[in-house]
Amino acid sequence: MSKTNRYKVFAKMTTYLYVYVDAANYEEAMSIASDIDGGEFIPLNQGIVESGDWEITDAHIEFNK
């Protein structure tokens, strides 16, 4: 039987959110949104359906068996 090690594998998850802003153009809307507190953003589809994406980012060995 081959020897194995245990790893803790890290992933990050992206959740898509939105906020309504009143602005004259795209640039102003982006500027206003970047200055808003994150708590004002609303999860897209309330986070229920396909709210985001994820990717594996790193792995660290926990212990040798």
C-alpha cells in the first residue's frame, strides 16, 4: 500500500452582489459603488441560486502518515 499524507486544501469563493446607485454615467456609478459600505450590497438571487464561483488556491500538509 502506498504512503499518503493528509493535506488541508484551501479554496476561495466568490459571491456576486449588487447595489442600486443613482449616477450620471458608468464611471460615476462605479465610483459611487466603490465608496459604499459592503453591508449595503444585496446577494444576487439572495445567494440561493448560482451565487458565485470557487477555485482551489493552496494546500498545506497537516501531517505525515
